[in-house]
Amino acid sequence: MNLAVIQYNAGNIRSVLFALDRLGVKADLTGDPDRIRRADKVIFPGVGEANTTMRFLREKGLDEVIRSLRQPVLGICLGMQLLCDHSEENDTECLGIIPQHVRLFRPQSGEKVPHMGWNTLELSPDSWLGSDLQDQFVYFVHSYYVEPGPYTAASTHYVQPFSSVVRKDNFYATQFHPEKSGKVGEAILRTFLDI
Amino acid sequence: MLAKRIIPCLDIKEGRTVKGINFVDLRDAGDPVELGAMYSEQGADELVFLDITATHEKRKTLAALAHEIAANLSIPFTIGGGISSLGDVEALLHAGADKISVNSAAVRRPALIEELAGNFGSQFVVLAVDAKHINGEWFVYLNGGRIATEIRLLDWVKEAENLGAGEILFTSMDHDGVKTGFANDILAAVSETVSVPVIASGGAGKMEHFYEVFTRGKADAGLAASIFHFQEIGIAELKKYLSDKGVPVRI
């Protein structure tokens, strides 16, 4: 399998490559549109700020590339948020693949922001994750969230329920970091690789 | 529900763990990766590696260590100890570190926090702070507690948060190593002063101490070293105890 990991100005892409390595998968870390288009599967990782990242993707023409992909794509963290229509983080227009808004956590009872640490998954019916992961813990670090909606494959509760996993057509995404979520995270990456 | 985190801390010198590691089942108790993997297996939620090397080669050995850990462990980890420049941090980021912690260098030059957060994101920047209780006030100390300052703890953590620190790792020097419990009152005050997560350090001796720090101390995570290294408390047993007492933990 030819797996591309999209390289852009994001932090800690290295962890994703290490996690894939542990699963025995050699990935192609690349920002080259042709290599991304030709891959069997694509991972769109991300740690960073929405506006700067979208500007970078547009400058490189990667926004169009990502929208045009028909093979399975996995967005991670900021990668998931950027698949949506719009983010409140510096009022950013995103890729518009998943028709949802990304909002800032506004705690009502003293919860900390960012939402940082291990929290549980509540699976939606027929989730692409399979049924074994109900109530399993995964590792989150984020201040913005995707509202629950028709594309939610799992939700998590922090301040209010939000989408921790989504899927629309060939676009899959997780708000948490599967590459940092121990065995549960490895199982999720494996599920995506086996699609 | 968001779980309270249990974090073992490992002291590193020249790429090896030092100080009181006492495990019978390990091939090489000095190997940070092997020890980290064992803690991860037992249910540690995160790891902190604190480098106490003081040589010119430090940047290189630390980045090599971060690379080794990131390649082999699938839980988040923080690296800290004498970090004072963007260059140090960039090397660690590229090696695969999830977070770095800064301490004295940030007190001496607070703009460092702003530069780190601006370049790498707040989620990458942990502010470590050591403090002592003197005449009814908590003051910040530098260089592992050797140098006093007149900076008030609560003022400093608030400023650090405003500059972009994504998490606070607070060590009470009055409680560190004494094993009589965490500094719960000031921890609760730190937690109420900032809106970012707080890691409590210093004072863990019994399982009850973790229960207290997560309830009365309002901490988001509890960090300890020797009680885990000497197997006085097992991580799995600690988490079971906390869970039975109604504290949300990842089991």
C-alpha cells in the first residue's frame, strides 16, 4: 500500500510516522500534489493554528488537492477541523468537505481549556471504528471542537458533547491523537489502514 | 469523562535514567526507553523526562533521546531540564517530543514562553515552576530550588499563562521528597488562578495523597518519581484505588 502523509507547516508530524512505523507501515511524508493524489491512502495530520495553516495550504495548492481526493483520507486533530466549513479560530474559512462548524470551548463550570488528556469515546451506530471501542480512552489536546452532526462517528463529552470522530464519504477524521493513544490509538490507525 | 492523569517522572543524565530506579524485571534499569515502556504498559498516562546533564553536548543527546522515546512509546511525553533557547526546542520537536518544559530560563526571560508558544503552539509548552512557602507567601525559586526570587507564585503562573504556557507543572519544594502529601491548598489556588491544566508534583507518598490532590488540590494530573521507581505504589493499583473512590481515571 502506498500511504502519503501530507507534509505542511504543522508540529509533531514525526509522531504519526513513528506510530505507522510501529504498525509496520512505511509512509511517504510529502507535500507534493502528484504524490498525494497517487497514494492509495492519505493521512492529513495536524497540530497548529487554523488560519496560518489554511493560508499555507492555499499557497501550495494543497487545499484543492485535498478536496479532490477520492481515496480514504484520515484527518487528525487540526486536520479534522480543517476538513470542516469554518473555524472560530481566527475566523478561518476551512476546506468545506464536512459541512460543520468548529467552535471554541466556552466552559460554564470552570473546565480547563485546552481539553487536554484522556477522555472516552461514545460510538455512533454503525461507526467505522467498529464496536469494540465504546468507552475506550484516547488522548486529546485541543481548544476548538467540531459540533455533533450527521457525520459524527463517535462523540466525547467535555463542556458539552462534541464530535471526536467523523466520517463523510472517503474522509475519516479524529479530533484526538491516535498516534499518542496507546493500544486503542493503534487499533484505530489499523482500522483506517485496513479500509 | 476527562480522566485525571498519573505521570511518572524520570531523571536523565547523559541519556540514561539516574537516581533510585529499582526494578527487578528490567534488563537495563538505566534505559529510559525500556523504563518508559514499562510504565506505559502499567497504565501511566504520560511521562516526564527531566534532563540533569550539564554539558555542551546536551542538545544533541537530548534530541537523540526524544527520538528514541517517540519511536518506541505510544503515549505523550514531556522533556525538560535546562531548556533555554528556541534552537533547543526545535530540535526536540523535530525529534518527536510532544511537549517541552521550561523553568528557570522562562523566569529570567519571560518572552521565551511567548516565542515558544508562537512558534510551536501552547500545547507544546509546559511551564515548570518550583516554589517555597515563606512567611505566608509562596515565592518562585530557580535552578532546582537553589536560587530564591521575589516573584510571587500566583503572579508568575498567571503571567506565564498569558504569555502562552499550555500547562503548569508545579513543584512545592517544601513537600518534595517528604512523602507527606501534595501542597493541596496552594495547588488549588494555582488551579483557580489559571485556566490551563495543572500538574501537581512534590509530596506523593501514599495512594491517599493522589486522591487528595485530585479533590482538595484541584489538580488535573499528579506527578511522582521515587514511589513509582521503588515500586512503593504500582500505577495499576493506584488507578484502581482512585477509580473506587470515584476519581475518573483511565483504566
